[in-house]
Amino acid sequence: MKVKEIIDYYYCPVAETIEVSFRMKGDPETQMREAEFDLSTTKDYGYFILDSDYPESKEFLYEYEEDTDELVLGDEPNFNEIRVDTVELRNFLNEFYGEDETNLPDLVPF
């Protein structure tokens, strides 16, 4: 069974957990599933769902300046802004629940 869509998610930086509401293929449109994971669990599976988890994201970005035909150092990225990579999150959910579908959370009204 595959994840059809991620409805919503919430990352808690203090507890380092992510709560996610999602729907599997075959689930009714009026219901969803909810689960909570430690980020260590996602990393154990090889999925880095936070953009800040990638070391290369901490490098300065160069921008092409058309007027001078040069690469110039761009603005320093804002690392305080935490973004969740929903593609990675979806892939993690597919693998996590693909191994044992009996662990799927129950459906709840949407």
C-alpha cells in the first residue's frame, strides 16, 4: 500500500518529532491517518526529511550576475527556517509502512 497524499505535518524542534496526517491509496476521502515519528527513526531508515539535515545546504550559494557575467556570492541562507522535504517524508512513510502494513494507524475522520 502506498501513501496517496500528505495532508498536513508539524515538526516539533524541541522534541525532534514530526506529526504527519496522510492518506493511503484506497483510503476514503473523508478519513485520514495520523502518526508521530522521532527524527532519529527517519534517519535510521536513511531519510533526511529536514532540509537542514543536508550538509551541502549549509554552504553559501553563488548567483549568476547577468550584467557582469560573473558568479557572485548570494545571500546567506536562513538556517533558522526549518523546512520539511515532503518527498522524503512520503518516501519514508512508504518504506516504513511497506515493511509491515499491520502497523498502519487507524483511520480517523477528516
